[in-house]
Amino acid sequence: MNIFEGGDGRCLEMTNGGTTVFVDVLMLAVSALAHEPWDFRFAALLTLQDQSVMGRGVVGFGLADLDWGDTPQERAAAKGFLLRVLDLALSRHRWEELTYEPPRAQAYLSTYRAMVEDFDPATAAPDAGVLPGPQEAAMASCVRHRVLDALPFWEACVFCTAGV
């Protein structure tokens, strides 16, 4: 079971298939909206949730483990970005390009959005090993799928590693 934790003990537990769908639709959205350094670091974190590479049933992260920034403004900007990503994903952004109908994606996204909305980034206790550093940010784009890829970790996007 893959677990994405909120800050108040809530978590989103998903099957391997559900996690693949969740990451796919988030990658479509994050790739469209990323502009700031934190955005690209979060995109890199999403690429690390690719079970085709990392292994099935072993991915997930906690909101409290992320480095949201040092100032209230940085934390607000990071949280705002994540909420915009979730809203764009909830609007079914580019879902017509998927090779499957994403079952339960709306429910997963809605649950996770509520967790992010309720989370206070000032309460985070960042784990340096969770959110990739600036030098590991996902800055390259997969030309074929038009999403950010996993460089510098590996030379593929979540759709390439799945054989799509």
C-alpha cells in the first residue's frame, strides 16, 4: 500500500494502480504549472513516486516531511502551487491523452486536496531526504509526453517508464 500523509494524522492510502493514476494525473498538471524552483523540486518528488522504477507498494511521502520554505511567504507560495496543481488535475487537464480512464482519480485528488488545504506548512519538520534539492529539480521535459522527466535521477518520464 502506498501512503501519502497529511499533517493531522490523515492519509491517503492507495493501491499500486491507484498510485500510478494519481502520479500520472499530477504529473500532467505539475508540468503545466511549474515556474519557480520549489515547483520543479516538487515535480522531481513526484517522479520519485514512479513505481515502474522505485518498486510497487513502496512510494509515498508526508506533507510534514517536505521543506516548504523558510519564510511565511515561501511556505504560502509552495502550498498555493500545490493547490493549483491539484485544482488543474481535478479539472481533468490532458486526461484525454491517457491510454486509460483514470478510475477513482477524482476521489483521490479531492481527498488529497483537502489534506493539503488543511495542512499548515509552518508545522512541518522537513526531512532532507524527501523533497529533492534544487540541484535535483525536474527541469528537463520529455518531448514525447510533454511532461517533466526524472532527470537527474533517470532519463525518462513516468509515462516512458510505464511503456506508454
